Amino acid sequence: MNMKYFKDMIPLVRPNLPPKEVLLPELEKIIYSGYITEGEKVKEFEKQFSMYIGNKFAVSTNSGTASLHLALILSGVNHNDEVISTPITAEPTNVVVLQTGAKIVWADVDYNTGNISPESIRKKITNKTKAIMVVHYAGIPANITRLQEISEVYSIPIIEDAAHAFGARYKNKKIGNHSPYVIFSFQAIKHMTTVDGGMLTVENITDYEKARLIRWFGIDKKISRDKNDIRVIGYKYHMNNINATVGIVQLQFIEKVISKYISNGKYYDNALKNISGVELCNYYKGSEPSYWLYTMKVDSRKEFIKKLDEFGIQTSVMHKRNDLHSIFSTSKTHLPNVDKFYSKMIHIPCGWWVGPQEREYIVDVIKKGW
């Protein structure tokens, strides 16, 4: 296929919004309704999201990071506690841990997937460990069964950062139903965007009600302000009706959008097999990725990036391994699988904008070598 077919570079990520003839009338209604902050549209979005995920305890926020902070608070993480986490993730996953005053303890990853290693986690647990942060990196579900075993044995809650894994499944259940705390991000370039926003799912009514309090200064919105007595420190983490309206409309189209990511990911899984210099990820039994990014490992990564760039294909490592940032220097440790994985990992375009011709073209370029 000739590059002349494509007018522009094939991007690695791209925001997706519903058709304007569907979205804009709904936005106009809410913008001029006189009530644009948290209200009925937020409740409606939470209800529809709950139905989609299959978990009735869903609390919306203004960002995935805010949802993570709520999860850490609900887990009881505080000053001088320890949270076991992974450096293979976007920085907010771990920056928010420091915001609680806790220390990060890095676990190594499984080289096959780039996800946190249960074996490494076991070795890192101490009497100060209050939570285990699990990232379903690039939309590949982590080894949830093994992680649940560790959580049960040591009575340490799991927090799933599912910012990359909206629509992914593990053992026939959508991510959002396996752990006490699971967060989603609706930031601009995720599977689904509300322009910005997040969601926290929990397992019980107690955490659900507490999360709702904390996201709005500790004030109970079910009763009047003059009758409130703030008993827990809260934050301004709530979603507003405008973002919620975008989310409600997005959910009408989300299955079709995610199916494109999955279709492209499965195509690459088959088409990129047995290519010299390429290693594909091996998924855990029972897991169904949602392929927010298509991740693979390549030899001579700089040359690979240069070659694909020359052919109009954007690629990237996307995230700097977090343990290289100065703010995490006190947690520095030897992570041999992270070293190996990070030196080879690369992402190629896989989203809704990648059609059959684009993905075939990408594979053909890779097969030619670099």
C-alpha cells in the first residue's frame, strides 16, 4: 500500500466525540438549563455507567486522578504507610500516592505484559503496606486471580487503575467488578472521554456513601447545608452536568468505539507474529484486553521509531517509567524486568481511527524491517 493513500500521519492517540448532531443539542439544553454543576445529569451518567460496567456502586469525579485519591483514602492509606505500585504507568498513578503522605514501594513487572508481578508484590509486603496499586497497562488486564489471592492472604486491598482498560474483561466480567476499588479515566484521549472526568467503583454501600461525601468537601448533599455536620475531610472532586452530559451521549456509541480498538488489537496479535525483532505480549488466561494502546517489544527501538515515522506512522513509549522521576527517588530499587521491558516497549496506532487499510499498512511497514 502506498503512503500517498494517507494524507496525514497516522496518530498514536486521538480524541473521540459523538456526532455533533447528537451531542450538541444535549449540551445546549444543559448549558442553558440554569444548572450546570453537579446535578441530575451526573446521577444519570453514574446510573448508565453502572449498567454498562455491571457494578451499581459507581461514583463520578472530575478526573481519574481524583478517583485514585478517593480510593487511597478509602483504603486507609495515610502518612508513613506504604503502597506497592508499578513504575510502568502514567505518572498520576503514583504522584497521587505521594499526596497522601505514603511511601511508594516499587514492585517489578511481568516481562510478558508489562503489568505488575504478583511474585514481586509478595516480596515487597511489610507491616506498613496498606494498599496494592494495580495498573491494567495499555488495556491489558493484570493477573487478577493471583492478585486476589495475595490480597486475601495479607488482608491488603487492591486498587485497580483501569484508566487504560475501559471495556476490558477478566473471566467474563468487565474490569470494575473484581476489586474493592477500581478507577476509570475519561480524559481527552481515553477510550471514552467526557472532556475530562473519572469514575470510582467500589464493592459496598459504606464505601460508596463515604466516597460521595469526600468528593464534595465532606458535605452530604442529601440534606440541606445548614443541617450538615462535616465529619470527614473532603475535596472538590465532583463531576459537573456538562461533563456528565457528554458521558451520557458517549455511552450510546461506546460499544462500537471499543470494538474497533479490540478488532485492531486482535488483528495485530495475529499479523505481527513471528516477525524478526518483535515480541508480542502474552495475555493472562481469561483476560480480554481493550487495547487502548497496542504494546509490543522491539529490538533497536530508536531505529524502529525512526522507520515508522518516515512512513507516516506515529509511535511512542508514551510514558516515562515513573521510578526515574526525582520525586520518587527515595523509592529507587533494582527492577530487572522493568529494565528489560522498558528498553523494548513501544506502542503503535490501534484506536477507532485505524481502519482496515491503515492497520494493514502499519503491519506491512513493520514487516519490511528497520
